[in-house]
Amino acid sequence: MENPRAIGEILDQTKKIEENNWHTTQYLNSINMLLTSSDLGRTKDKELSTQFAQLHSKMEDVNELTERLLSHLSSKHN
């Protein structure tokens, strides 16, 4: 992409995605804490915990990809 203004706008929007990803990860951590019993760290609902663990794993993948995109966009914008 040749247009630096467009690249800058894409970079700004991707930074917003990154911020949203961070919030989502924090929410998932909070949910995980709610699903874990204070009694020896056992899960209260194994199936639900497994599903949220899968979601958390996918969120980590999204976070990684977003970081790579930001790095790539930053190199084009400078």
C-alpha cells in the first residue's frame, strides 16, 4: 500500500483492536477465577472451564497475530 495516510489509519485501527484484545483477555482471566473454587483450585464446572480455556487459547492466537500486524504496519508507516 503506497498511501501513508491510509497505512496510518490502518495502524490506528489495529491499535484499537490490540487494546480490545487486552480487555478481552482480562475478562477471560476474571471468568477463569470465578470458575475456580478456592478449595484447592478445583474447577466448579469442568465443561465450562474447558470451553473458556479454548477461547483463551484462541485469544492468545489473535493477540499474536495482532502484534505481528502492528509490527508490519509500523515498519511501513515509518
